[in-house]
Amino acid sequence: MYGTPVLLPHAGFTDWQFAIEHMGSNTLLNTLFILIIADVITGIAKSIITHSVDSSIGKKGLARHFTIILLVALLYPWSLAINYQWLGDSVLSLWTFMYATSIVENIGQMGLPLPKFIKDRLNKFGQDMED
């Protein structure tokens, strides 16, 4: 009557154990965690330098970082355990790009010099967002 149910891929205990043991050796995962820390540091530095310290913005930022870390800790091992590493790596790549962009924006807003090609890309991206 309802058709064949769609089941999520199954992962056994040994699949989970393997996935969790190999998370620490993933360069993309380690890069993301380093970028999260760098984003927090550059965000704090930016707020101090630009005299725009706001605890509510800080709380929202820390909640966002914590949520992403929690999602990665839960979902990335699952993607490994069910042999969908490509999906987990794709999500990590997206978040890595977003954090790298945020760090560059923070550096630019602090008034530190950025290479011209990065400034041009950010200006184009900002213009595209306004349009």
C-alpha cells in the first residue's frame, strides 16, 4: 500500500569504532578545527580593534561554533561508518571554506593588509550579495 520503505544505511559497532578511531587522522577535519579556533581569535581581535565588543554577538558566535563542532562529532563518524565519506568530506569542505572566508573578512575589517586578489574577490562577493 505504501510501497517499499526507504532505510538508512546500517552501520555496525565495528564500523563506528573504525570511523571514530580514524577521525583524528583526517586533515580536512583537523583544518576545520584549527580554522574555528582562528575565527574565534580573529573575531575577538576584530571586536577589540574596531571598538565593537558586544556580548550578544559573541554568544551567538560561540553557539554557532559549538553547534558545528557537535554536528561534526556526530555526523562525520556516521558518514565514515556507512561508507559515505565523500558526503562528510563535502560538508567539511564547505564549512572550511566558510570559516576561511570569515577569517579573511575579520582580518580585513581590522585594517590589516590583504593581498589585492583577496580584496577583489571579497568586494565582488559583497557586490553580488547586495545585487
